[in-house]
Amino acid sequence: MPGFEWFGSEERKEVQDVLDTGVLFRYGFDAARKGHWKAKTFETTLAARLGAGHCHLCSSGTAALNIALAACGVGAGDEVILPPFTFVATMEAVITAGAVPVFAEIDETLCLDPASVEAAITERTRAVIPVHMCGAMSRIDEIRAMCDRKGLVLIEDACQAVGGTFRGKALGTFGHMGCFSFDSVKTITCGEGGAVITDDPDLYRRADAYADHGHDHMGDDRGLEAHLFLGGNFRISELNAAVGLAQLRKLDDILVRQRTYKDAIKKAMADSLDVDFREVPDEAGDSATFLSFFLPDEARARQVARELADIGVDGCFYWYDNNWHYIRQWEHLKSLKGAARLPLQLLKDCPDYSRISLPRSDDIMGRTISMLIKLSWTEAELNRRIEKILSVLK
Ligand SMILES: *Cc1c(COP(=O)(O)O)cnc(C)c1O
């Protein structure tokens, strides 16, 4: 997820535009900004690139999830189904909304198993948040069909998967809203930034207002704008948006490079008796930030991860031990640390997370290794890397 690897004069030029005007705020100052609307331009460019009706650029991917939940009216007393393999932000956003995170199993796509989602639905279920992990898609068509059938809100966490598609349609456009992150290690970066997209003009209006204290953004005088409802401040600055705009123009080249390198490594590993690859429902739509694969069992996966590190194959993730991406190590959730600030109702509604059992996800994560695909490798580096990988595998 390496937008920062391709960073230079294009980003500098966009930021310089903003510095030259001194207008760092994304709204107003029409005369002083000399035609530079970096956040707005990013929004129209991303919406067009992804084939979405509307886009709102905000301060982070976490903010995007908060905004989407608020715009969709998900809150106190609602249950939200999500996967245990994600970044903690997905779970945090549900709790911030006052809703209850309910975890369903993942399958060999490393994303939500639709059957497990269906089994987790109760009369209080309000929304499902599939996460397109490590750049590739969940079984989004099945999950969407189920949400339609059950009348559930569908919010896609596509924070790691900008540019990914399923059967030609952009990830993030299947749900009522799609969320993206442009933090400093994502496919493209604003430094800090995020976005929500939607085809629904009402959801867009609510998202756009919620992210800026409820401002309706109608008319020329901010002080005279009406407040649509209670909101907050999830705004991005023009400086961050400017960086993102330069990065966004590189997205297609980034995807080509990632896919080329991922395909080369995958092809080389295909004969290994050790390895099964992650199931990707539409391989052509993988944004290819990672190549993920399974070893026969946990012991072998741990051994391979160790040996890869020992011979200098960097960027290999054994998520099962990772503190941030898999529920197993989320002690702060299990003990509801900081619970004093949670609404009493939420505390009452939450299951005992220390007793949650997800045997299928544990089994899969225990056998999984993901390799980061880097833009900056030369062909020679890629080939040396492949040789090293093959020396470790059977
Ligand atoms: C990065 C990430 C987020 C949060 O994005 P930030 O911009 O860092 O707040 C949310 N979900 C997933 C899956 C992510 O990878």
C-alpha cells in the first residue's frame, strides 16, 4: 500500500498552489484562492474515476467510517456485523456510533463469509461492513444480495482497496456508502485523509453536512448556512487534499505496477507444494497491494514467515500475531478498556468479547502470510526476491 513510494514534484506542485494563495480551508475564500479547490477537485475526480455519483473527502478513513454510519442513521442499540480481520478502526467506528460490533467469520477470501454473516443476523442487526482486506474484494455480490433481502445497511470498508473492482465495478460502489483511507501507508496518500462515496444524493448531503458541524453548504455566507443536524468536524485541509490530488492522478500507473509484480511472484510460487493462494472472487479486480497465501498449518506458516525474514524478504506480514489487524490480540476490546466513556446502554448490549469464538477465522489467519508489493522494486530486485522466496518454500 505504498503511495509514498512515488512521491515528488507532482505533489510539491499541488501543495505549492495552496501555499501561494494561503487558503488552507476547503470552503469559501473564493477570491483569495485563485481558482484552487483541491478538496473539491479531488472529490469530483475520485467520483468520476470510480463511477460513483458523489464523493466527500474527509480527514481520515476512520472519519469516513464514522461519517458513513452517521449518514446511514446507524447508532445506539443497533448491531453492526463486521469481520475480525480488518484494521481496528472499523470496530472503533461502530463503537463511536454507539452501536454494537458483532463479529462474523472470514473465509478463504480473507474477508467476511456471507453464510456466517447471515447466521449472525438478529432482530437488532442494522448494518453490515465488509472490509476488502489487503487490496482485494470480499464476496461483495453475495453480501449485497443478502443485505438487500434483509433490508440492512451496507457500508463497504474499502480503505485498503482503492482502484479495486469486482466484475468491472469499483469496490466501494456496491454498498449504500463506500469508505476509503488515504493515510500515509495506503495505495495513494494525502498524508492523512479519507473519503466516502455514494450514489444516493440524500446520503451524500448528510455525509457532507455531518463532516462539517451540520452545515448545509448552501449559499455564500458560512455564518448564514443552516445546520441540517448535529455533526462534528471531520474536515480535510487543502494541503492534504493537494497531496492526494497528485497521488490520485498516479493511481492507474500504481495499479499496473502492483498487478504486474504480484502476478510475477504468484506465478513463480504456483508450483510450490506448500502454498495455496488466497481466494480472490475476481482476480482481475485485485488492486494487488499484497500477495496473500496459506501454508498447510500454523507451525509451517510461522516457520516460513521466520525464514523469509531471516533471508531479507521484507514486507511479509503474519497477521495472526499482529496487534492491529486481527481480533486475537485486541485486549482493549476484550476488556472494554476505557469503558467509562461508553454509553451505559452500549455496555449492556455488548457481548463478552473475551469469550468470542471464531475458530474458522483463527485457523485461516494462523496459516496466512501476506507479502507487500512495492512500487519501487527494480526488475532485478523483483527477480532476486522471487529466488529467495522459492528457496524457503517446498
Ligand atoms: C487504514 C484503514 C482504516 C482507517 O483509515 P485511517 O485513514 O488510518 O483512519 C480503516 N479500515 C481499514 C481496513 C484500514 O486499513
